[in-house]
Amino acid sequence: MEFKNLKELMSYLSDLKRCREYYAWLRWGGNPICPHCNAAKPYLLKSGKYRCSSKTCKMDFSVVKGTIFEKSHIPLATWMGAVYLLSAHKKGISSCQLARDLGCTQKTAWFILHRIRHIMGDPDPEPLTNIVEADETYVGGKFQNMNRGRRKQWQEKGIDNKVAVMGMLERDGKARLTVIGKNTFKDVIRENVSPEAILMTDSHLSYQGLSMEYQCHLTVNHKEMQFRDGLCYTNTVEGFFSSLKRSIFGIYHSVSPKHLTQYCAETSYRYNTRKMTDKDRFIENMKAANGHRLTYNNLIQKKPSPAKDENINP
Ligand SMILES: [Zn+2]
């Protein structure tokens, strides 16, 4: 199927039969498989559903069975339009904007975005290698911008409202953002960077000792206003942080700490697919929609409304 933009895609998908056929092709590449028993060659019924050809199974299933689109009242074409929009926007898209584009409520758009974010990126990525820059940053609201109630909540908890995020990036290669949480900086690096790598960090004490574990560990001392020492600098990863902060501040306005991991994944995904076309990114995401089910209650963990969440600003 050839299309150059959202308008052409949506006009093609306006026919339900065509829409299902196109998704079946994206999902199975022309060879549908029963999601219950993995048998090949199911019968296509008049209703547009499939019936498993295995004598022991014989189950009926639709093209969206077992995908993030299953059991949704949102039409498949709308989902596909949303995947395209989220794949194509360089800095992401807010739920308010998506609601306007798709003609749905903001709450529905919010849920769509979170479901799609769930499929973006590599669930089991390889460790980073070659020259790897690593640095930490903090994402979170300023106390003076909070109302008194929220400020008090945070102060009673006795913790900083900022969340530490580690950015790691192969020069001219892949990048990754991880919420540090209870791990140490070194744990996060060990988990994500191959020991073969040439590692570059600032001179923060938390990185000390990594030179024993890595082929090479070079540091720049930011406190002494040293930012570049030949090959050794962390400017690329700092640029990568600014794209996370820009998308949170400019597009999403506020992010709850609980969802920060997914925003980190989305920012990493955009960086890692920067050389792909919008269409290829769309196709890849549509294929990844297979086998991920995230229910609304899972997503919000039975909290009444996303608006009442603990929001933080960058
Ligand atoms: Zn079957």
C-alpha cells in the first residue's frame, strides 16, 4: 500500500474491509495465523472474521485479536491514524492535540497515546558499545511553581520531587534513557553498556571505579569548566536530554513519575529511528502492536482519572 501522508492513509482506510486487509497484511504478511493455537491458513468469514482451520481449535478471531487494539471501541482506522501521527511527529503529540485530530475525547486520546507508547521501541535491546557517553539529569517540577497543597505533600514525603534519569548514547549510534530509581549510577551503566565500550562520563563520584570494569573510562570535569578534552566529551548525550525535556515541557506539559519511563522510551525511540521514514516507522510500530495488551486499569492502576495524578513539570 502506497501513501505519502496521513490524508492518503486515512482515505485508504476509510473502507473497513480494506482497513482490515491492510492490517492483516502488516500483522501476518499475507499468512494469517490463529492467535489461539498458531495454526496457519484460517478461513476468512463473510463477517470479516477468521475461523481457525485446526480441527481441535476451530475458534473465530478478528484481525485485532491479541493486539493492543483488541476490545477497543475505537475504530481500527482511528488507531492506525494515531499510530501514524505518533510515529511521524518529531517531538511527540499531546493528548489534547490528538483528540482534536481524531475527533475523540481527551481521555480517549490519552489512553491511545499510552497504549501506543507501550509498543514503541525495542523490548530487549543490546548493550551499547563503541564510544558511549553517559550522563545523568533530573526531571521534575520546581517547588515555587506548585500549589501549597502539593508542595506540602512532597515536603511531608521528605524527598526531592525530581526524578533522576540516566542517558547513555553511542556516538553515531543508538541511545537510551533510563529512570535511575533505586539503582546506583554504576548499576544502570553496567546494565546498559557493554564492558567493551569506551565510556565517557563527567567526574561525578558515583562513576568512580568503572575504569576497573570498562575497557576505557574517560571523564570530563564540568565543575572546573572542562567540557571537552579531545575525544572526551558528553555534549551529545546532553543534547539528547534536551529533546526529552523539550517534549515533556513543550508537548506534554507535565508527566507523572510513574509514566516517566515511557516518555524516556519514546524519546529514545525517536532518536534511534531518526534515519527512518515516517512510513517505515509507522509500519514497524503497527507490527509491534501484536501481542501487547494493556488495559486501562493496568495503565492507571485503578486510579480514578489521569488528571488527578501526581504531575511533575520538567
Ligand atoms: Zn486455532
